[in-house]
Amino acid sequence: MLVNTLEILKDAQKDKYAVAAFNVYNLETVQAAINVAVKENKPVIIALGERYFPTVDVEGFAAMVHALAAKVPVPVALHLDHAYEKESIIRAIRCGFSSVMYDGSKFDLEENIKHTKEIVEIAHMAGVSVEAEIGSLAKGAYSDEEEGSGTLTDPQSARHFVEETGVDFLAAAIGTVHGMSQGEPKINLELLEKIQEEVAVPLVLHGGSGTPDEIISESINRGICKINVNTEVSMAAVSYLKEYFETNDIVHLSTVMSDVQETIEPVMTKFVQLFSNSKR
């Protein structure tokens, strides 16, 4: 069943677990995420980044997710990830996304507030929840995200931002990266605690791939309710494809795509189980 993303995150915030937001690109990645959610009996967020709009028909994609979500008993949300353009956000709202992320992190705080507030007003009129970001993640290995500054989130600025914009959930920059960390990750859990003390809305962690399990668990205990995962799933699929074509001469596309889905489901399962925070 398709639900508003905020509804999922409020439950996660109350019960101290996090929901996986899997970046997806096609039918197989969506089916894999929903299959895993059903098997684990956990909610899931299907996230499509604005950067994929040139290759993914957004209206058709949304219709597909709506149809697949309607067939399952677990909560499924459809989220627009890292959108920089108002036109992209309006397009996603019109075709039934549950939530949108406006990324104004490239602006100074007051400019970010100005633009985010406008997006919140538009989205809330349609019953769509909004994620925003202050601070910025740097780009790690194997990522297709844009390069960020790596600026960490200031707790007082986070409180001011949430109060002024009315945003529904907030991405906190605490040292994770988009993609895989190069070297030992430097995650500032003390900073996360301070941010959590200043804001009441659910907190989001970008850069779930490559972050040590114990850090993930501790971040959930300190208020993270949604964790984005992209690169590890992509790496598993690409690794499978590379090995397959090195050892096989004759293949049909239908077989390859089915095998890719089978390959990434265990990776997604690992994250869903970790994020459930069952040892809390």
C-alpha cells in the first residue's frame, strides 16, 4: 500500500528504527526493494533522484510504483530524492509521489530557507511531505551524485531552518559521504545528538552505503529515521554483470535482468534488517 512518507517516518521515530530509502532506476530495482520489504514485513521508501529524469519517464515510473505498492500489505512510499529544480518537484507531486526532497544545500542558510519554504507550501497543499538538507555531503567512491562541500550541519541552524520552513524531515550532514568512504569514515555522532536535541522532526542520513554497521545502529539510536542506500546495491549489480559477461557468451536480456534482481535483493535485505534496530 502506498502511504505518505511522513507517516512511515513518524512510526520509525516513535519506535527508534530507520526505514531504508533505496535509490532505484528501473522495474527490477523497484521489485527487489518491495519484495524485500514484504519478506521482512517492513516499510520501504522507493527513491528516484532528479538526476535520473533524463532516462526515466517519471509519470510512467510513478504509475508502476503505485501499481506494485497496491499489491502488497506493507507500507511503501515514493520519494523524489535530491531535487534542485521547482519544476521537477511539481512534476513529481502531480504524478503521485509521497514526498519530495528539495536540496538547497548549495545556498547560504537564509537563501536555502527561502527556497525550501516555497517548496513546503506547494507540497503541503497537495498533501505531500518534504525533506530538505542543510550542510552537504562530500562525494565518495562509486557515486553518481554531485560533489558536495562536506560541510557539517550546525544544530542551531538546523533548529532555525526547521522552524522557518515547516519542513517535515531533515537530512543531517554528520560526516557520511555519497558513495563509499575512501579511508576510515569520520562520523560525528555527538553532533547528531546535538541536532536531535534541537529539532523535533525525523532526521535522515544520506550515505548509508559503506558506513559501518555499528555507526548505523548508533545513528538510529540518536534519532535517524530514514537512511538512503544507493551505491552498494549498484556495485553488487555491476559486479554481477561484469563477472557474468566475462564467463558467458550467449545470454538473453530477460535472464540477465532477472538475475540482477536476484543479486541485489540480499544486499537490500541486509540494510532492512540492520535498520530495524532489533538489538535496541
